[in-house]
Amino acid sequence: CKNDSDGFINELRYEEMMPNLVAVLLQRDAFSSDEEYLQFSESVMIPSVANLAAKMGKDLLWKPMNHSLLMASRDERTGVRLVAIKAIHAVFEEVGEEYLLLLPECMPFFSELMEDDTPEVVNATVQAMQFIE
């Protein structure tokens, strides 16, 4: 999306692509381990989701994606929760201040993640919150 100089990505394409990107991002069962899943997510899927969100620049388009990622942060699988918070963090980084409009929706989920049983999830949440501050 950073290289989309000819405007290929428009609202219609975004609305078609984003739910599928998020769905692929959350496919932990397709990998043999959390490490493999996390590596693929961090190198391919999270940047794709964040770049696509930044390309659109419209909060009405971001809301469904943000909600899907937030709901994934409640998944029973640790790897999915970790990828979800890392994806939310990446979107905040890539989009910037405009994404703060969605912070009120995120805060209850961040509070839950701060109490997660897995230190990696808690640490990722702390990093996301520190970046947002």
C-alpha cells in the first residue's frame, strides 16, 4: 500500500480486502507452532493490515477492522491474543494520531489484556499503550 501511487486501493477494494486480511491474520491453526505463526504474522500480515488501514485514512472504514482485532484479543489461544495486540499497535503506529479516535473502544480490551496470564501478551499490551501515550 505504501507503493500504491496510482490509487489502486480505494474504498471498495479496502472493504473487500480488509476482512479477508484480518481473517488470515487470525488463522493460528494453519501453523505448527505459535512461533511460526507469530513470525509470519509479524513479517507479512500485521504490516499488510497496518499499511492498508493507513492508506484509507477514514475512521468509518477502520472501525470494523479495529473491532475484529479487539475481539481477537479475547481469543482463548495465546498466539492469537498476542498477534491481535501487536496488530493494533502496528495500526496505531502506521496511521498515527487520526487513529486515536478509536482509543475509547480499545481501552476496555487493553485493561483485560493487562491482566492476561501470559507475560508476552501483557508486555505487548504495555508496549502498545506506551506508544499510544
